[in-house]
Amino acid sequence: MKIWYFALCLLVVLGCSRPDYFVGVGGKYNAGKEEIIKRQGANLDKAIVNLETVAREDPTYKDSLTLLGRAYYRRARYDDAKLILQRALVLNKNDEIAWLTLGLSQLRLGENGRGLQSIQGGLTLLSKANREGYRGYEVWDRGGRVGIAVRRAVFVAQKGLENGNKEGMIKSVEAALTAIDEEEFMQVFERNQVYRDQN
């Protein structure tokens, strides 16, 4: 009984309000997501192992397939990213992050027309969703960095792929995804800090 209590207290001290944060499918998901949204020093191999486990055990768990696709993309496993992101979009056709990452993967694979369509659709969805309450956070994008990155990506995507714009499009969409990750990282950090301060 005392060991269990000690373990629960440790979770609270670490800023985790639920005991399932580190165990089971939820624990694997959280460990994988943490590596994806880290600013520096992300361990993509760890993320892939954890998210592949979640995908096998419960492929409908939150946005685990999208996160796995993003990890594959960042590891330059573009074929794997494309396949897993297509599965993610079967589950949620309005997953803007999945559309954007699928489009990036398609561009990297030379499927330029499809990649452009996927990115334009993802940016349309993201432009509508990027406001208060996005990703479950009451206050979102206080500094406006995500909005700026999204508008830049939209501007580049509107130009299409003519005149060697492909690399610029890839960079602008990657920058928008990075801005989202950085905002979410700060949101999680602040939420955990408030929780620790209250307890």
C-alpha cells in the first residue's frame, strides 16, 4: 500500500494528474507525443517505438497515427509516413496536422500535385481551427507565432509549385508545424507548473 501511494505522489510531483500518464496505451502515447513536440533533443526512435505500440494496441487512440506519421516524416521515412497518415485520415478526415504531414510526405516522394492538394486542404482546416480552444487549450497562440506561421504557409501554398516553389512550401509548412509544437510544449509546461504550484 505504501509503495502504491509513493508512486502516485511521484506522479503528482512530476506534474501528471492521472496515474495512467506513464502506463499502458496512454503512457506510450504521452511518451511518444512528448518526443514529437520537444523543442530540442527529441528522441524520434523512442517516439516511433512508443507510437507503433499504441497503433498496434489501439489505432483509434487520440491522434496517435498522426503523431506516428510525423515521427516517420521527421526520420525521412516518407513512404511509411504516407501510409500511416492515410490511415489516420480514414479515422478523422478533418485532421489538419495529418493532411499537412501527408502533403509534405507526398512532396518529398515527388507526388507534387497530390502533395499540394493535401497541404492546401490541411491549411484550410488549420486556418479555421487555429483559435482559442485549439487542441484543448483555452488560451492558444498568445504571442501570435502560430498564426503568423500559418499565414506564411498559406501565402506560399497559394503560389503553387511553379518557379521552384516546392522547397519553399516544404519549409513554410514545416515552420507552421514547428510553431504549433512549440506552442503546445509551452502550454503543457505551464499547465504542469500550475498543477505543481497548486499541490
